[in-house]
Amino acid sequence: MSLLVTVALFLAADPPPDLPKCPSGEDAPDVVQLMKRTEALLEGRSSIAVMSMGMKTPSYERTVKMKLWSKGRDFALVRVLEGGPRETGMMTLKREKQLWNYLPQAGRVMKLPSGMMGDSWMGSDFTNDDLVRGSSLAQDFTSTVEKTFEHDGRKAWFVTLKPKPDAKTVWGKVELILDRASCVPLEQRFFDDEGALARRMAYSDLKQLGWRTFPMKLTMYPSENGRQTTITYESMELDVDVADDTFSLRRLQQGRE
Amino acid sequence: MLFAIAWRNVWRNARRSIITMSALALGVAGIVTLFSYREVANEAIVADLTAGLVGHMQVHALGYQEAPAIGLTVENPVQVEAALRGALPGATSERRVIGAGLAGSGDRSSPVMVLGVEPGVSNLYTLEAGHPPGAKEVLVGRALADDLGVKPADELVLVSQGKDGSVANDRYTVAGTFVSSSAELDGNAVVLPLAEAQSFFALGEGVHQLVVRLPLQKEDVTPETAALRNALDLETLEALSWAEMLPQMKASIDNKRKNQGFVDFIIFVIVGLGVFNAMTMAVFERTRELGVLGALGTRPRRVLAMVLLEALWQGALAFAVGVAVAAAVLYGIGTVDLSSMLGGDVMGVKMPSHLELKLLPGSLKGAAVTAFFTAIVGALLPALRAMRLEPVEALRHT
């Protein structure tokens, strides 16, 4: 689940007819159905959202307010509404596996070289690769429901995900804590190939949006001490038409959203 | 008198003495030439490093050398510079800002090193085309300019992250291209005037490196580094010598010296055996004569001295000839281009392209020790034998 796709909600009064229900009553639910439900909760067809991203490091703390447009897994545009003087108006355009940045101070667009995909996006604890990765955990990993337990006062399933042999992933293992009532993730832990915890993502402020329950706040804790990045969704327009033109490179080059 | 006799003895068998002295002279010439060549090269490499990229020493924020980060800056360079001038009279310093970024021009982009230097102070680079950078202008390493396809007057966009975490981005005009003593700089660096770089990275007055240069060129700056450390607040700052910053380069120089010691020893053993052989023969041929000297009451000690002096005369002659040969070789070759060897680049440091060979006085010490020591050690056993001869038996010797 990439950062941008996470908010690409598809708000409808009713869930798609073929979507499995959340198996809240089962201690050991069918994991394939469960993962399908969870991903459907977090992914959708299109969205327009306003969010603020707070970044905390040992040397600085700052917040950037952004607007996001997305369409499916392949297209997304983020524009900085409020940030530092040189970054207000900055835009990041994702088209399939590629990223372009519009740099307001320079007034130019620069394509991100593939070698810099692992670098931080806007100084946050998300990488450029987090923005681009469109694959689903259910596709790349084999999931197992390990147990049922209490997490932060909520009944939850503990799911472990191991990469499939041919999966293109940097993680050696992922742990997922799913809320039994809603199937929404409460926490996600990413481990590297050596089994060390590389980062942890907490989901909170669960909110009912149409038929979905959705976490309005994501907090990323990297392994590095004293750092964290929090994304808080302030508003969302869901299931709205987003013009294909929004994701045009030409528009980006003109500095228009 | 003993010197004269020893001198005369050298020429009693002139052919043998000349052969022995030739071997000694060649050994001396080899040692002097190799030493001078190596040290001239070392001196040039160290001079390049200290005058350019690294300086004799550098002052950073504590921990910068271990893990460079854009936020680790020397906040008050003016104060630190005052302290370092007090500790090291005559020393100069250069402020630098170094960060990583992304440079783009047209459709091309490349990860780069963004370098802010004091215009007119830094001799990190040599302008190849264009003019020194002014406001909103940059210089681009020649190889990087080729990669990005930029030339003077073209536009270059830089992106990075500021110290405050914000997205640093701006558009500059390429003032020119440069070459430097570092292959890494030529291939990766974009040079900005210091103030431009400080504002790009949102550093205020802060700098990443204060490059310190001593008034006199020298290789071992351990005492100066200690003096500098005494003058600084080591809670927030670190001071490192060039050898501490480039430990591999230092180790490579030290290793070459160690290897030279080994080569000197081999030469010493081979030449010493030659002297030993020649002197053994000389003493053997003169057994009866030595017996006569003994019978006439010459003290054994004087006999010992006479034989040793004969070897020393040869050593002295060989030393003079050897040094002359070495000088002829060194000045005959004149200049050497190290940059065409080893791909011209050792550990990211380009080798000097114009190396003026000369005979270094420092080489004479090792060569003199080798020549005289070899002569004495080679002659010692035959001389002791001559000293211990019983006159009566020696006289009977046929």
C-alpha cells in the first residue's frame, strides 16, 4: 500500500458486491478474504484530499500542508499548499513507476533518477519509492493469521506476511495488526532481510466514511531514533471525477495543478 | 700514515677494487634514485592534497568526519578562525559547504556533490572554460558537464534538502567548467560561491569544513593538529589532520617507505657480500706481507684499522660515484607524468602530472649509511683475520 494510494478512497454508499465482509467474529479467518477486505478499505479508484504532514527529527520539526489528487494506483499529484518559502507550490507527480517534481523556486520540473528512489521525499520518513510502489501486500506476500489479541484496547488479529519467492520487495517480513471490528490496520511493522525492525507505521483516528472505516492519521516511525512522520487527513472528497489532465506532465511543467 | 697505506692498498689490485666499488656505487645510486623518486612523488601528492582538496587540517562540527550530514555545521566560523590563527600563527583557512543534491538540465539529471567555496580563496579547482561564478552562478566539473550536457551560459537546476528539512531548490546559470586534482570532483561536483551555497542549504553563517593550511609545506602535522585541538571547543568541534582524514593515502605512503627499507637491505646484503669476498682475497694475498708487519712490531689494532680503512676508502669513492650516477639519472629523466600511470587516480586523488625529479638530500643519509656500513661489515671478518695472524706462520705462507 503506497502512501498516495492509501488515500485513494472510493467512497460509495455500498461496498462492491463481490467484496468479502469483515470476518469480525472469527478467531482464525480465511486470510486471503481478510487481506482482500483490508486492501479494499485502503485503496480505491480516485480521491482528492487535503492532508498535513508533520516531520520530527532531532534537529528540526516542521509541518507541510498538501493537497492530493489520485486516480487508481498509477496516477497521483501532490501539491504543497503551505510549507517553507521555497517549497510552497512544489508538486510531485507520479505516473506509473516514475516521479517528477515541480520546483517552485527554480520554476522547473525535474524527473527523479531511478538511483534516488530510496531517498527521502521532502525530508520525511517516506521515500520516493513509497510514493511510487503500487503493488499490493497481498500480491507480493504470503499472509498468515497468527493469533487474536488486544492491541491498544481493541480486539485485533496479528498477521505475518512473508515475501513470495519472486516478489520485488525490500522487506524480509511484515507484521500487520488488524482491527477485528473493521478490518482496518492498526499497526504495520516492516523488517529487513536480517530480521531487524526497519520501520513501524501506526494507524489511528478511525473514522466512518460511507461503508468504510478509515484511519485519518498515519504515523511512521523509522528505526532511526528521534524521527517520525505523521500524516493527518484534513479533508477528503471521495469518488469524485479527477480529470486525466491533472496528471499531465505538460501541466506540471507550467507549474499548474 | 695509515690512510695513505690504505689508499695505496686500494690500488694494489686496481681491477678488483674497481669491480667492488662499481657494485657499491650501483647500490648507492639505486638507493638514492629510488628514495628521491619516491619522496618527490610523495611530496607532490601531499602538496596537492594539502594545497587543494584536503588542506593540512580541517575543523568540522563534532562527528562530521564519521558521518557527514547537512545539519552538522561549524556555526561560528569567524570565532573558530580567530582561535586557529592564535594557535597556528601564519596559518590560513578556507570555508566550505558540502552537500549532496540532484542537478538537472533539460531532460538530464544526475546526483551531484554541491560545493560552496570562497571565491578567490579556494584553489580546489582550475577554471577550464567560462568565468568565476557570481551570484546565481555555478561551476560544473568537466566530466559532470559532459554527463549533463551543459556548457557555460546554460541553465542548471539544483535540488536538495536544507538544514531545516525544507526542499532546497533553485535555478542557476553555468558560469564555467573546471578540472581539479580529484576525479570525484570532476565527475560529481557543482561549485557555488559560499554565500549561495549557504543560502541554498539554509545554513546561515554555518560551514561544514574549515580547511586549514600551514604557512610551510610539511607532511607530518601531528604537533600542529594537537595545538589546534587545544584552541578549540572539542565538545562541539573536531580537528583532523590530512592523514587522519585520508588514512589509506597515509598508509600507502608509509608502506612505500617500509618497502624501500626492505629493498635497501637486500642491496646492502648483496653488495656487502661482494666487499667481503674482495677483502678476503686481499688479506689472503698479503698474508706474508702482514706477517712481516707483525714481525716488525706493528700492533694488531693498526693492522685491523689498515684493512678497514682500505674498505672505507672504497666505500667513500663508491658513494661519490653512486651519488653522481643517481644525479645524472634523476636530472637526465627530468620530469615524470604520474597521471598517465595507474589510470592517473589513486583513491580518488589524481596523481600529479608534472613531477620534477631531483636529488633529495634526505636520500644521502640512507645511501651513506649503506655504503660505509656495507664496507665496514664486509671487511670486518677479513680484517679480524689479518689482525690475528701469527707473524711466524704468516711468514711461512706461500
